[in-house]
Amino acid sequence: MVGYSASGIGHNSITKTTLTKRLVILGAGESGTGTAILAKKQGWEVFVSDKSAIAKKYLDILTENGIDFEQEIHTPQYILNADEIVKSPGIPDKVEFIQQAKSKGIPIISEIEFAGRYTNATIISISGTNGKTTTTSLIYHVLKQAGFNVGLGGNIGKSFAWQVATENFDYYVLELSSFQLDGNYQFKSHISVLTNITPDHLDRYDYKLENYVASKFRLGLNQTQSDYFIYCSDDPITVQYLSDFAPNSQMLGFSYNKTPNSCAWTENGTIHIHTPKNKYTINMQEITLRGIHNAYNTMAAGIVSGLLDVRKESIRESLMSFENIEHRLEHVAKTNNVEYINDSKATNVNSAWYALESMEKPVIWIAGGVDKGNNYEELRPLVRDKVKFIICLGLDNRKIHQAFQSDVDMIINTMSAKEAVHVASRLATGGEVVLLSPACASFDLFDSYEDRGRQFKDAVKNL
């Protein structure tokens, strides 16, 4: 019988056997459930523990596959007898039983590390503070359109482990967060893309930027001279730490303007891609993505595509047909000649900067939420130049008021997406843009940035 500790139903015998290695998985979401399926297939004794209630779709999968689990509790005696632990990226290392496991010498790894052991596919990994989801989606789209047998995973798409267990892909395109990278030790990518680094999640890194930077550079872990590390040579933090953390692979930089080390750059409305394998150009007016930030994303994707010998015509066609991901500069509607854009995924200042930079019409900016130690100074020139009004969407808006009160005509507080959209619709006139680009996390008023974005879209559609 499968165990439901929180509901009072007993566990299977979950004392560790001497013949089978025991894997404990902390967190029963997409990542954890996928890991459980792969581990069972590979002959591990598997136990899943989730401190929250497990969603029905994952509960059903665990039950159907006869995998022991507990929910709404972490029971140390069932966790600390593991040979190895795979933990959800969202669980901090400072949690007491994680520290206890470490003191007992139990290896604690990521889903990515675990799944990587069981595939010989070519891995393309993407990380960075901003742009990683768009870049990952773009690379996957190009490869898929070119006929590659390719899977999409990590922070996006299906669980990497689930796909390794149930599919037979030749390539994987993986979006990896710093938290996922922290749990990697033997994992290796053939091609790694670091989009940029700006201060983020510093509460998980002892408020030390260098710790966060070191985490991001784990993207190049275990690479050799036959592999590639692609980075933005315009990004000051990446360049500052490059000599400290650079991997042993071939380093390929991309920049907006051509520099001596650029293998991709823009010039007169054209993106130039020069990889060790081929050279080609892309007309920026023909691609669907707009703005400087998307030029960077396109250059990164173009380099990867060139290294994998995708035909130039196929790359161009894919870039022309690509649709941006949900919640990232997503066009929602145009009402009374006012455009509404959902950029809820912009959970930090740098993402909001790129969003504002790409706006070509006067902006009513909806911002705010859980502030992660934001410094809004770099946004002030853009706000002065482009923003008419700011609508705050969060419980504590003091920092936004302090930062921008002398830069815009009005700052208004709201407590729901519906209220924010209603106020914006009253303030906006024809030819303007209402932009949700919060620069903050969502957890004060919403379950996630996806929830925030969907509530915004629902509110716009109900105007």
C-alpha cells in the first residue's frame, strides 16, 4: 500500500533494504514526480516526501506506479536513511533536515544531475538572470522545426527526468535556474548559454553576489575543449567574473555591437552569426521578437543553431514563425486603441528594464509585488522618458513611490489585477500601452507570476 502519512494511512515497509539503493525525493511536483518515475525504472527503492499537499495529477502518477510517498509532512526517519536525496530546487539548503542529511554524508543532488546519468543525448543548457526562458524556447523551436529529435525541459516543458524515463530524444534543450545548477556535480552540457547575470535571489546566497555568480557559472561544469560556452560579452558582471569561473570549453561571446571577441553581433538592422562551423545573417525586421533584449536572445539561439549545423534557411524560417512565451511581453488585447501587454515574468529590475526599453508608445506601467532588494535607479531614465503613470500592484509599495515620485505624474496603489486594469483603462488614451512588468515577485497577492499574468489577462478581456 502506498503511504499517505498526513491522511493517516500507513506506509509500506520503508526501512532501507541491503540490496537496493534508496532514493528519497523531496517535493512531488513536476520535477520530483518525474525523478520518481525514472528512479523506479532504474531499479531504485523510491520514497517521495512533500511538505505540502500533492497535486492530484502527481498523486495519481505516484499511486499508479506504486511509489511510496508522504504529503504535508517531512518525516526525518524516512528521509535520513537515504543513499541519495534529490530535492526540489525551491527547498533551501538551510532547512534543518537538509543540514542533518549533509552531516550524515548523504549526497543531495538535483533532478538534472540524476536524470543526466541515464541519457546519452546531446545537452544544450541555458541559464541567466533574464532571457533564459525565451532563449530556451527559441532554441527548441529552431531545432524542432529543423527536424531534430529534441526534448524541452528543466524550468520549462516536461520534467527532464520524466522524459529520460519515457522518451528517447537525441537532444535536450534545458532551462536551468541557479537553484538547479547548485545540485549538479557530474552533469555536463555540450553547449551552455549564459544570457546575463544581474543580482537576484541573493537571500539564497548569503547576500553575496559572487556566490550567485559562481552558481550561474556551474553551467559550464565538466565541459571540455570539445564543448561550447556561449555568453553575453556586453554583460558587465559576466565579463567581470569570466576569468575566475570560465570553464575549459570553447568560449563564444555575443554583443550588440561588434567587438574583437564577438561571434554574433548586430549591424545596420542585421544580426551577424559567425560560429566555428559557419557564417550567416538574419534581418532583424523579419523576426517576430522585438527589442534589444530579444536581439541578445536571438543571437544566442543563432549561435547554438549554427554549432548544430541547422540550415540557414531553416533558422531564418523558425525565427520568423516563433511566438513569444506566455507572460513575457505577451500581447493580450487592443481595446479603444490601447494595447495591453503581459510581462508578469519580469520579476526583477533588469527584466523590467528590457520591457520598458522595448516600448515605443507612452506607457502606463503596472509594477510592484514582493521586493527582492531592488535598486530602481537604473529604471529612472526610462521611466522619465516613457512612463506617464505608475500603478502599483502589491501590499507594500513604498519603495516604488520613493524611487519614482518625481519622475511621473501619478502613482496609484491597487490590490488586485482587476483593480489595476480598471484604473489603467481609465487613465490610458488611444495610442498608449498598459504594461504589466512588475520588477517584483508575485507572492504577496498571487500564487505565482503565472497566476498574476493570467489574472491580468482575464481582467483585460473583461473590460
